[in-house]
Amino acid sequence: MNRMSMGGTAAPEGALSAAEIKRVKGLGCLQDKMKPNTFNVRVITRNGKITAEEHRVIADAAEKFGSGAIAMTVRLTLEIQGVPYDNLQPLMDFLSEHGLQTGGTGKLVRPVVSCKGTTCQYGLIDCYALSDKLHEKFYVGYHQVPLPHKFKIAVGGCPNNCVKPDLNDLGIIGQRVPVIDSAKCRGCAKCQVEINCPVKAASVAEGRVHIDENQCNHCGRCKGTCPFGALVEYKDGYKITIGGRWGKKTAMGIPLRRLLTSEDEVLQVVERAILLFKEEGAPGERFADTIRRLGFDYVERKLLDGK
């Protein structure tokens, strides 16, 4: 491939121009600082999942066009390492022929990350199904929508927060809120609910079990522990946090005050958050900065009640 074949942009002999390095970065090809004119190319996964056949294609691509090495990024994409500049377009063409795309950079909605809450013993929601919908609707569907800065979404199946949802621009966390049937509580001296609560939010007082709402993280681990059925009913849902970030500056996401109860409601709130950031975010600022500037109460009203 000559230097004119990638989108008609000429690169000087020897070192590549800054404009060309920026252009290919937008396609998911990040310059390797250790080797001149060499790149590590990000292959998009479906929230960390790919098929066995796609594994074989990526391995084949790494050997044909790169150094043969593959690395996993912290956002659950795969990077084909050590790809010479002249191999970038052939590599992307090869991947595209097999239904795979590069990307994951720029001031856009970034690839969604998810834990394995669908199959994990602690998972409270179907993380795979929800994150697939988020991926298709917002990473794929909004891929041509420029934003003030990158926008990261993470789905956690429970309050263990393995994928750090509350350190993303928008985090989704599975919840299971206990509902106590006091009539069935016998005030046991060795209360199984209290014993099994991992955050020590449950306690027995005045002959009845109580759960401290300020301490309970809604993990659902108390479900089925009372032999007399005092905790049979639960309210399942999704906690949404907004304004989290990590990097040179860090911020913990702030939870919305209302628990969401359906995937459709979650998708609606995510879309409102992205559109609010697009329309009211200042160029170059992260969503956390937008929330701080506009005020959390204003943003929350827009997300929960806006059109």
C-alpha cells in the first residue's frame, strides 16, 4: 500500500505527519511509542465477548499484519500489536471481511464494558443482554455523533462493582432492595439475615430485624436466609450513577435518587444523558464537569423527567 491509499492522505517519506497519526488514531490505530511508524490496532468486541471463530480471525490477522501479539485493553477491546503503517488498511479490510471493526477512540460514545453478571453467582441483572443493547444503540448507533469529550458506559451486575461503573461517565449497577415482612420475623437471637449480611446493615432490635437503608448496598445476599420468610419480597432494579471518571482527574459517579425498574427505562435515561452532554456540554469538558457546571439537580431532572 502506498502512502496515498488510506483516504487519499499523503504521508511524508520517513516519519508520518501529525495529521496522519491523528487520522488513523480516529480509526482505532494507536501509535507505538517504541517503534516508528508502527501501531497497535484496537478491535471492537461486544463488551468483551467474541466468538471462537472471531478469535481465530484476530489471531490470523495478528500474524499476517502485526507482530503476532495481541493485548487486552482495560475497556475490553483487543489490540493487535506491532502493525506497520503500510499494513493498517489491509488489516482493517481483512477484519471487515470477517465482520470485525476497529475503533474505540475519539470524542464519542466509547465501547460499553460489562461484567459477567449474567452468569456470575452474585449477578442481579442480565448484564450481557443489557450491554449488548447499549452497544448497538449507543456505540454503533451514535458512532457519527460528536460529543464534547469521550463518554464511557459500564454495566455492573451487582454492588461488588467489579467493572467500576461509578468511575464511568454513566454507570449501571444491578440492585435488589429487600422488603421486610415484619409479621413473619421472630426476632431470633441468631438472626440469619444479620449473620449473612456482608455489609452489616441488618440488625435485630426490639424483637424485629431492621435494615439500615443508609448502609445497605442492595446486594440481595440476604434473600432466602430467613427460615421464616421475613425476607421473601424484593424490589429489583438498576442504580444509575453519573459523572464518574478516572485518569489524570478522578471523580466518583453520583447516583440518581430513583431506582430504575426496566431495561427500557435505563436505555431512555442513557440516551437523555448522551444528548444532554452533546447539547449542553462545553467543548473539551468531561460529563463530570458538565454536571458540576449545570448542577446535579438540574441534570437529574433532565434525565429522569426530560423529553
